[in-house]
Amino acid sequence: MPYRRPAREEERPHVVRYGPFPLRRVELVLGVAGVVVLFAGGAALGSERMECARSELETTCTIERTSLLLPDRTDRFGADDVVEVRFVPYEGDKRTERGRTELIDRIGRPRVLFDTGREEAREAFEVVDAFFRDPAQRTMTCEADPPWLGVALLVAIGLFAVGAGVTALRQVTSMRLLVYPRSARLRVERRWLGIPVGTTERSIEDVTDVRVETGGIHPWTRQRRLAPIPAGRLLLVTRHGEEAPLTERLLPGTSAHEAAAQKLRNAILDVEPEPAPIIAEATDGIAQAEPAPE
């Protein structure tokens, strides 16, 4: 009868959950606000191009608007009903000087064109007004690009939003610490928003203790005069007194590190966790204790 080798029993690890850690709400709010401003500004900024052609039968114009985020728009209309070309200066946000061109038809309806900085808007108005004043002019082309200052400001807001969002979301992480006492190894599984993002393994043969390194985090969005955010990380202590950090950087919070350190220490040293203290019930102010078994 052939001999069959028994299946090797797979070592079952002790699982210690480390995290999640407190979320930085200020950076998250700033990141979301930056994204909203980015989309609003990207929808507002863009280039505008107007082409008109005059024939013996009619005058037609085409307006093409290109946005940084929205789809391109094209508007074609007959311009024979335009009776006036008007320049409208006004003050925008934070008292910025702006202007726009309005084509007024026979019933007084305005068609707004080239709503941009005042100087560029006036130059566009002069080109459009000259075409409608001179019946001998057959074609006209006028174009306005988005202001470079607005584009630069939009890029800066986008970088700020990305930086604030990454600073906030990088803390939405947790770890599963898998301890294999028999093979003396520790497996660290990192998760971000519940998604596995990396796994590392290390030997714990010489590890005799687990401690918590405490410190503070001072993110770039926090004022320097304010106290840093409490943070910490786990340290694996060897029998030679060397300390190996479990993570590269400090993570916010305090209680999560203390709880994980205690559980990881018990798992590595293969020590059963201490039971919760039992509080004897009291009757009439006197604690009743059961007699010890003989």
C-alpha cells in the first residue's frame, strides 16, 4: 500500500488591526473647496472667436466658445437685425475692471460677446463695431483668449486642491498585522479606503517588545502658532535594544497606537490577553464574593 505524506497544516496567524486613523477635516474641506473653485473657474475661462461674412443677401455671424472644462459651443445667427453695438464696462469680483460687447437687435434684446478684461473687451468691441458701421467690409474676425493671470490662478488653485486633498486622504489608511509566531514573521497589509495598496514582511525572531513612539504632525495648512496634531507609530524592539519603526512616518492619533501596540505585543510574544477586571456586585454596600472552591 503506497504511503501518503500527511498534508502540511498551514500556520494560522494572529490578526491585529491597526487603524483607521483620525481624518484631517480641515485639509479635506480645503481640498473639496479647491476642486469646486477649479471646476467653476475652468468652466468660466476660455477663448471666444467671432467670424462674420456679409453678402448681397444677408449678413451671418458665427461665435465659437471654447472652455477649459466644458464642451465647445457654436452659435450661428443672422446679423441683419443688429441696430447697435454697445460697449458695457463694469466692475467684477474684487473690483476688477471688466467689459463686454452687446449686439442690440430691433426689439432691444442684447447678445453678449467678449465678456473679459476691460482692455481686451474694448479692443474686441472696436473690431466688431467697425464691421457693423462699414457696409463695405465683407468679413470680420475677432478673437479673445483667456487672461493669462486667470489661467495661472486656476493652476495654483488646482495644485492647492490636490495638495490639500492628498494630505487629508493619505491618512484614510489602516493596516492588518498578521503575526506568525511559529515561523517568527510579521506581515503588514496596508489598505487605503479599504483597498489593498501594499504588503511587506519582516522577521520578528529577535523582537521582545512593542512600543509607541509619540510626536506631533504640523501639516502645511496648519498655522505655526498652533500646537501640532498628536501622532505616533509602532516600534519593534529587539533583544539588543534596537528599535525598528513599523511605518515610515508618524500617523495621527493616540489611542489607536496604544491599542495596537498591546495586541501586537501579545501576539508576538504569544501571550494571552489579560481578561477584563470583574467587578463584584455589592448588596447593601457590602461586596459579596463567592468562596474559593476546595
